[in-house]
Amino acid sequence: MGSGVKRLLEDLGSTVVGFAVLPEGGGEVSGVHIHDPLEGEPGLAPGALVLGVGLDGSAEEPVAALLAELARCGAAGLMVKAAAPPGEELRQAVAETGVALLGLTRAASWAQIAALVRSLLGEGETGGDESEADLFAVANAVCALLDAPVTIEDRSSRVLAYSGRQEEADEFRVETILGRRVPERFIRLYEEMGFFRTLYQSYEPVHLDVPGMLPRAAVAVRAGDEILGSMWAAVREPLTAQRAAAFADAAKIVALHLLRRRAGSDVQRRLRAELLTTVLTRGEQAAEAAARLDLATNRVCVLAAQLTAAGETLSARAESERQRFCDALALHVGAIHPRAAAALVGNVAYAVLPLPGGQSRAVQVAEDFLARVGARHPANIGIGRLARSLADITRSRDDADRALRVLRERGTTGKAVHFRDVHFDSLLLQLADLAAQQDQPPTGPYRRLLEHDREHNTDLCATLAAYLDAFGNVNEAAAAVRVHPNTFRYRLRRLTEISSLDLTDPNARLATMLQLRLYARPSPPRTPDEA
């Protein structure tokens, strides 16, 4: 999904964009990318709108150099903050590179503009491009009808669409548009006034007059008894009866758009989840599914997230909890990259996150998500290797599963770990599984020690483990098992006599250490087929 640069400018309006220098023709905007000067060569998808965070838009030479660099990547435009429109040098650079240059107003924040543009592009939404455009068109039509700037908001007072002419309203409306949400202080004020209750109980427009701001006319957007949101107009006087009736009729049209938008979002989310499941489970149509998700040509990383509370529980409640957890993960990664996808496979929620700049951010993304869900969804996340092909994606999933299993075996909660950081622990778990599946019991000195401990109720295996863990430091090892060093030395001599273990042989030590790690843990439960 995309939108032309000119169409995007029309939707953003002069409240957000202070100036625009466009090349001949203008390109399609496919997504949003935040420029990082430390990132090196930017990994951009064709048609990206690049946000020049921290870049001084008045510095013509650096901006011109970046425009040339972005042109090589196929970017559609660059957005900067500047005190004044660009000079002739930058206008010439735009003409030569074919990359549009847009000036963000000083009042807007980069976080706000990123969310706003993504919303206008319909990234991560279904049918987003068409439904968003239609909603903005409705807002403009109502604006013309009432001769007043209009916003369409959801139940949480987030701005879904707005009309032109917002600069005619007051500074509070501009703040709402830039933040794509009614400021919290006004939400609290309206609640204290009982205005929302009045609004949602009425089928007619309600007038609101708050000192210090332009009066508002608001009407609830509903489908039957369900409140979907509201529509607001900044007016200078109460609406006439004719305009109030037109406003109420327009709310019914908005309701149809919101219902279609919601239904489309549900369908799109399910479709993306099914496609991702096909990719991760190596289904027959995996290649086609990866292409439809646009994963086959992107560098991606697989995240495997699992609730520690629900675990393997088989119940409707546990399944519902896992699905809500997966939905939260999908929302989180979708806000980071429009082509991210998430799906629940068994009791694990998987996310595939495109990482054009490399995988260094993957752990941070996972940790941020765990911090957000907190105690509501205690979970762990394993992170796989960077994948550059369909085969790599399945390997990245295997990596993520193994990293997740290491965390599960450790009994931790709220942790995110990359596979490379637990690679050895993962290998030990795989070796233990293999030994159990092939019914390979302990052998050599370790087996003899186990048998002696079992028959004589001793704990020489623990003595040996402490000695090896302490790299042969008797005092440290004795302290670990809480015995006198002389007692420990005696036990050490006894265990070497009983097991015939040569502690001076590095290969013998390695073999024994591995067996201590492999067999000193419960074997995984066998499946019915293996029993």
C-alpha cells in the first residue's frame, strides 16, 4: 500500500507541513524510515519517506548530500525541520535527485509525525490506504457542509481522520491534530464535566463551550447501541437546526466507514497470521506466503514469545490469554515496522520483524515489549538469527525456539535473549534430548560414580562437579559444598579411586563435565509415540 507524495501533503495539511519542494512527477510513498547518521548505508525499501531526526534542515550541504544518498536507495522523500524554506541549492538538489523535500513545522514531534504518516499510509491496517482516505474525504465533506474544521475520533479520543482548515481552529485543536489524540488534560476535563456521558447518550449533536477555547459541536458515532467514536467540529456559534441535522446524518456515514475499517483490520490480521504460520511451519505454500508478506526479500528476525504462566495449559481461558498476548505482540512489532507480522503457533507467539539496519535492535524490541506487558503477561522471548531467505527464516525460528527453551529450563520470567548468547546451553539441551531419545545412559567414570552414590548413599558426583566448576581450586570447591578442604581432598581421592578418573587428562575432564551437565537434569517427557 502506498500514497503519492502530493496526496500525502494534502492529508497532512499546513498544520504539519511548513514547506514542500517536489520533483517532477512525484513518487509513491510506501513507508516511513527514521534516518540514523550512525547506521551507515540505510536499508530502505523503495518509496520510503525518511524522517531526518536530528538533521538541521537549514544546513543545505548535509541535506543535499543526504538527498543524493537517498536517491540511490530509491527513497521518495526526506522530511526535515527548518526555520525557513530551502534555498536554491536544495531546490536544485531535489530536481536532480528526484527525492521530495518536506519541512515539518517546529511544533510537531517526530514521534507524532511518524505515527501520523503511518496511519495515513494504512501501514499495518487492512485496507488501510482506501479506508483511511475515505475517512479523510468524509471529514473534508463535513467540513464544507458545516463551514468548520472537523475531526473524527475513536472511543479513546484518538484522531482517526481530520479535515482541512485546522489552522482556523484554536491552538488546542492544532495540538490534537499533531498528537493524533485529544490531550489528556482535556479528556479529564470533559469527564469531570460529564460531557462524554451526555454525548454518548444523545443521538443529536451536543454543544460544548469551554472558556479559553473555540466552542465545539460533537456528535456520537454509533452502530445501534454500540458507540464507535465521535465527530467534532470547531465552531464559532451553535449549529443551526439544519446543520445539526446534517451533522447527525454524517455521523451515520462515518459509522459505516468505521465498521468497515474494523472488519477489514480483523480480516487482515487473521490473513497475515495465517500466512506467517505457513512460513514458520514450512507449509507447501511457504514461498508464496513469504512473498505476500514481503519477507522473502527483506532481512528479518524471528522472535518466539511464550507466557510463563499459561505454559502448556490446555483450556479455553489459557488459549484466550495466549491469543491476547499474541495480539499485543503483533501491535508492538507492527508499530516498529509496517511489514512485521505475528502469529500464534501452538502455545508460542511468533513475530517476524524486518530489520533493515541489522539485528542489533531485536533484543531491545523484545525487552521493550516485555516491559510494556509487565505483570499482565509474564513471558520470555527468544530471538533467532538474522534471516535473508525463506530457508533462513525457518532456521531463525529454530534458533528462537532454542533460546526460549533455555530460558524455560532456567525457570526465568520476563527475559529476552538472543540465540547467540545461549548457544552452548542450547547445544547441551539438544545433546541431552538425543541421549534420551536413543536411550544412551551415562558411561565410564561418571557412571561408576553414580552407581556408588546410589548404593552407598554418598554424594561424590557433587564433589566432582564442585571441583571441576572451581577449575581445580580445592578451597573454593570445598566452600561450595560446605566442607573442610581436608575433607574435600579425601573425597576427591576416593572418587578418583572408585571411578578411575584421571583428573590430569583434559579429555577425561571434558567428557565427565559434559555428562554432569547432560544427565544431572530431568530428561524431557517422552511423547506417546516415543514411549
